[in-house]
Amino acid sequence: MAEEIEQEVEAPEAEIRDTDIVFDCPQCGKSLVIDYRGAGLTINCSDCGTPVLVPIPDGMDIKDLDLDSGEILKQLFATRKNYQKVEVQLQQLKVRLEQLQEALGVMQDVVAEGLKV
Ligand SMILES: [Zn+2]
């Protein structure tokens, strides 16, 4: 299961801020609006689902985005927290699977015994 960066793609009729990037989906032509921080990321078109590379606006340096380290760190921590949660759940599922396999083994033994009689 790959961790995906979720970026909200707003409908064109929603309020467009100066900092938003407006571009068209190359596949279906739908007008997409995304926060400037989405520049250079790949998002899925809200209409046809095609992965679309968000253009970097003229005069905007992608490095400018890196200056907002507080925001990035917050996202990183959130992602890592989620990851740890998933890891724990996976571990619990593995234990449960082992229990079920054990129970299945016992049942198979019982069935095998029953067939012999
Ligand atoms: Zn599209």
C-alpha cells in the first residue's frame, strides 16, 4: 500500500485565490485549481482520474516551497505517525492470522481424525 500525498483539487467554481494554480487537465480538459504548494506534484484529475503534473507557475521557483519547512515537517510527522499506526495494525493482523492458521490446523487434524474412524 503506497502512501499517497493527498492534495485537495477544488472545483473551478470555488473561490480562486491569488496563490492558486489554475490549469487544464491534458486528458479531459477540465479546469483544475490547486494550492500553489501543489506545484510540481502529480495529482489525479477530479474529473477523469488521470494523474496530472501540476505546472510550476512562471516566476515561481520550486525552491521557494522548500522554505516553508514548518509546513513540510508537519506533513512529514503526520505521514510518519500514520505509517506507525498502519505498522501496528499490520502487526496485529499478522498475530491474528497466525492464530487463525493455528486454529485451521487444529480443525484439519480433527477432520483428518474423523475421516479415519
Ligand atoms: Zn481529466
